[in-house]
Amino acid sequence: MDEAINIFGTSKNVNLPDIFALAMGKHEQEKILHFLATLKSNTSTRHCAVLVVQTHKNQVLGAQALDMGANDLMQYGFQPAEMACALIPS
């Protein structure tokens, strides 16, 4: 995960994504939370939106991701219609 953030490590990088969609599987929960914290603490990426998609519903970790700065949470896995609503402003 730390290697991934190095791509966005400079403020001179103009190719930042508007949103990060992070898949939080059963075995990657702590890594995803660490990556979320890294995104939100990095000056280049802190204003990018973050959508966390849980593949295994866990209300405590979902709430923690939102507390840590995730902009939206999908608790029931990947659902195209729900993701479209989360990504496309109304």
C-alpha cells in the first residue's frame, strides 16, 4: 500500500484521480484503513474523494472508515447502481 501512495507523493502531480474506490475485503481491512489514513494525510491526495466498498459487512470498520475521512461507504459489496449514485453528483 505504501508504494501506491508514492505515485501521488508530489503536489506537482496533476494527474490525481477525483476519487479512490477502495475494496475492503475480509483479509485486507487493516491495510485499507491504513491506506485511507495515508491518503487523507498526504497533501496531494487529502482532497480526493474516497469510496470504500466492503465485501464483508462490518459496521464497526465501516464507521471507522467514515470517521477517518471516507466520503461514502458501500456495505453490501459492489453494486453498480449504488456506485453510480455515489460517484455521479445529482
